[in-house]
Amino acid sequence: MSIQPIKFVNAKEMVLAGIDRYYTFQNMGEIPTQWAEFGPHWPRIPGQIDKVAYGLCHEMIDQGFRYMSCTEVSKILPLPEEFSSLVLPGYRYAVFAHSEHVTKLSDTIDAI
């Protein structure tokens, strides 16, 4: 699989809200289930700014990473029980587009 060109962005600070879970590289095939759980809440999340959803990989370690199905919100507000919030600092980030179905996300991660 080839990936689309990497885009580097100087992003402003963002407050994100969504479902955040830890995955090993062996069980990351479960990420589509996370999106299925996130979907019924979107786009009606308290404080949601736009109708844009993000998949955020963070806290990468050798065995895996945290993955957040999320959207940008105006501030941290009370959220559904299974949700959490995260402040993503303003920084220069590498953005990798994934245009395939979420079940193919592991292919994109492998290509990266």
C-alpha cells in the first residue's frame, strides 16, 4: 500500500473530545469497533466546533499506541461516560491522510 504525501501543518492548540483507547500492534484491528461506538455521538458532541472527525495516534511506545476517535470542541465540557478529552498543544505535526475504509487503517499505519 502506498500512502498519500505527508502533510506538515503548524496547528493551533485544539481541545479534542472522543473515545481514547490503548492498542497494541497486534490488536489494532479493533479500531473500527471504536469508530462504530463513536459514530452515534457524532456530530452532536457538546461544544463541537465543526463536522470534522479525527483519528489521533498518540503516546506511541514500542508495543503500541493510544488512538482517539475524536472531534474538536470549544472547551472541555461534560461528555458521555465513555468519552475523554485531550488538549493537543499547538505544534508542527505530520498529518497522514487515510482515505480507505477504517478497516484498512492498519495498512496505512504499517505504511507510515
